[in-house]
Amino acid sequence: MTTQHFTTSLATALLAIYPAPEAQAVAALVAEHLLGLSPLQRRMQATEPVPAAVLAQLPAVQARLLAHEPVQYVLGTAHFAGLELEVTPATLIPRPETEELVRLVARAHAGRPGPRLLDVGTGSGCLAIALARELAGSQVLAVDISAEALAVARRNAAHYAPAVQFEQVDILRHEPAGVAPASLDILVSNPPYVRESERALMRANVLAWEPATALFVPDADPLLFYRRLGALGRRLLRPGGALYFEINEAFGEETQALLRRQGYAAVQGVADMFGRPRMVQATAP
């Protein structure tokens, strides 16, 4: 079986659960990962034979994909901001929207010496690690409620940003022990923000595999985490320190209004690449 046949065969099987463009993209990702090829190499080596050891892995991989397991969990990796990060069902799969949050923070703080940054709800560590690499001399602490997620994040940091520190903390109940009051330059978070009622709109592979505690908030209190994080920022951010959130696009105005009530200045919504309100930034007084 050639590389092209391997990819096409898997894509054809995946048409049972994915539209054709997505089936083809997933199959290409699997082929590149198992064969150790870049997208360009995969195309250039389309007629090369696939090693028997790789062919032997295909039935198990295909079965897991057809059970709606996300390809990132099947392969154990996800690409984010130029990094190849380990992911497991204990962590969310990093999204392109979150890469935009990295770029927003990195642009705003480029050239500033050694910022102190807290990432709340770090999951795989994607935000903390990417920002530690973008902001020279930064001191980064990342926290999460999940010990399993923190184990993954620590392994990712060991590979890309060993200086990042981690702490297990339930942010709704406690403050991070590793942060002194009025000491932070940046507080960043991609917290749970999907309402329980939005489950019906989500795909089976998200609902069945990704951690619910990192996704959902009660319909009765959709700004639960933002309220807590805003209050936390008022204690931990220095005057002029900055707050950055990824948000539910349905609550952009409400999230901004909440931060204004908490006393933040320069509160601003930021659209993603598709023009949707997906981020909020603010400054501590």
C-alpha cells in the first residue's frame, strides 16, 4: 500500500461519520503522524510504500476514529501555536481561537521585560507554554483543578518551557499560593463557558471525549468563572496589569459589563478571525 492509498483508504472509511473535507483532513493528519512526514513530504512521497509496522496500526486507529474519538486523542498530540503538544481526555484539545488569544497577549506585551503571568485553567498548558516562549524573561504560573491535566501540562512544559510553574487549585474556592497580591502583570484564562443548554449543539466527539469540567457552566450563571476571575484579578494584578479572557460569543457585552462593574478600565471586546466576539481584555485600576 502506498502513502496515497493509505490516506485515501482511511478517508473513505471516515466518510461514515465526517463530511468529505474533514475525513480527508483527518486521514492526512494520521498518515503524516504515523509516517513522520510533513504535509509536503506526504504529497511528494505519495507513491512510496507504507512500512508494514505502520500498516499494522491502521485497523486500531480507524476503529477509534469511527467511535468518534477525536484524532488528537488517538494520536496523543495536538498542534498549537507552532508547538506539538501532548493531549489526553483529561485536557481540552487546543483550538485555533485560543491561538488568537496568545497572539493578542504577545502583541500587547512584546518587549516588556520579564512580565509575571498567571494562566487559570491551563489544561494541556497550551496558553502558559506558548506565552512563556513569546514573552522573553516571563515568570509564568499555570493552575488547574485537575491533577491529571496538570501532569500532561508539566510534560509539555518540560519539552518547550521548563521554567513554567504549576499549581493544583480550585480557583472558585481558593487563590493560587504562588502569587502575591498586586504582583501580576497579566492574568489570562480560557475558562469553562459553554452553557449546559448548548450541549445539544455540540458534536458527539466533543461530548463523549473532552472533559466536561473544562467546558460547561450552569445556564443560571454563565459568567460564573469570569466573576471569580475578575475579583481575583483585582487582588492579584498590579495597577495597570492586564486581564485577558476567551469568552462565549453569546455573552460578550455581558462579560464586558461585569468587568466594568468590578472596576476595570479600558474594557474591550476583541473579535476572532471570523469577526465573532471571542475575547475580552481589560486593565486593572
